[in-house]
Amino acid sequence: MQQQLTDVRERMIVALDFSTMDEVKKCLEPLSGHIRYVKVGMELAYAEGPAIVSYLKEQGLKVFVDLKVHDIPNTAKGAMKSLARLGADMVNVHAAGGVAMMAAAREGLELGTAAGAARPLLIGVTMLTSTGMQTMNQELAIPGSVEDVVVHYAMMTKQAGLDGVVASPLEVPMIKQAAGESFVTVTPGIRPLGTDQGDQTRITTPEQAFRLGSDYLVIGRAITGAKDPAGVWQSIVAAVEADRA
């Protein structure tokens, strides 16, 4: 179900990591007419509820509702049914919930999608980009390398019938090799040159991410926290387009 997108602006998702509608409106004002796709995470979704998705859709934006559903299969199915009715364009679950849970989530999403409408993309979160090997091995008690676990989760996700995964851009080549080129990869951990790494550990620049095969990039604070968000956005687009030329 991979979308054929040639315009890089359709493939870069701006993370709205805020807690109020006012903050969102303030952020979007200078970016109006530039960005095409945004992400609503837990903080904003829990603070503003379903109304935030409706508002963003009214602005002509595509919306990735990033709630990382992880529960028993029946609950995951119900959650996805509700999210589909909101009009989200992309939603996700934790791959660690297992194949049965992910398959139930997909079924719920299909049930909630209006007749004749396109089903939202459903992707599985592999390993958070803030998680390094030491944390994974020692705290989560998952042996092996991060890369091996990510690929294993990606194959579980494909088995469950999902469209793709969330992963670090660094792992995209391995995921594509294992799951196929049409398997969608959504990659956070994107930091333009000269910006702060923050709490991410497995990161790349936007140009590197696309070069590695990422289908969608998620970029947050580098844009939304900038003094000139539109200027940063335009510089990222220009750098990516020059790299792809």
C-alpha cells in the first residue's frame, strides 16, 4: 500500500509536540502553505481530544495520529476503529504487542473506514529511536542487536498485514531488504545539520534518511522550535531536493 510520492514535502511530517490548541495555531501560522503533513502525539491528543484532528484536517493537512496503541487484541481493534472514524491518514501500534494484536488493529481500522474511503496507513513501532542497545539489552531484557530486533519486529508487522513500520533511518536498508521495497518506513530521529540531538540516539540528517530509503520523515523540534520555522523548513526541502538531483 506504499504511496508513490515524488514531492518531498508530502513525505516530511512535522511533529506538533505541544499541549494546547493555541500552541498548535501559533506554530502553524508561519508554516501555512508550506507543510503538508503533521503528527499528533500523545501529549496533544490527550490534551485536546479528537477535536485537534478535525481542526488539522480542516486546514487541509494530512494527519498522523501517533498513539502507539499497545493492548489486548480486542482493545486495539476498538481503538483503531475509532481512529479511522476521526479521519486520520496514518496511525500506529507497538509491534511488541504481537502479531494477533496488530492483525486485530488492522481489522478495526478497516471496519472504521468509511465505504469508498482509503484506509489510513497502519504502521508498527519497532524500537523507539531513543532506545540504544544497552537499554534494550539490560533494561528491557531483549538480547541481540537493535538492528536484529527491529528487522524481526518488521517481519512480524508484515505478517500481521500492516503497511510498514516506524524505525530509525539507519535501519531502513535492512528492513527493505527483509520486507521488500514497498514496505513503508516512517522514520523519526531526523536532525538537520547544526541542530541539537535531543533525546534521540539513532539519528540522521533528512538527506541521509531519504538516501537510506525512508518513505516518510518525522521532524519536530528542529522546525517547530526554530525562530524562523518556515525558513528552516524551506532550507530542509532545498537541501533534500539538491541531494536528490
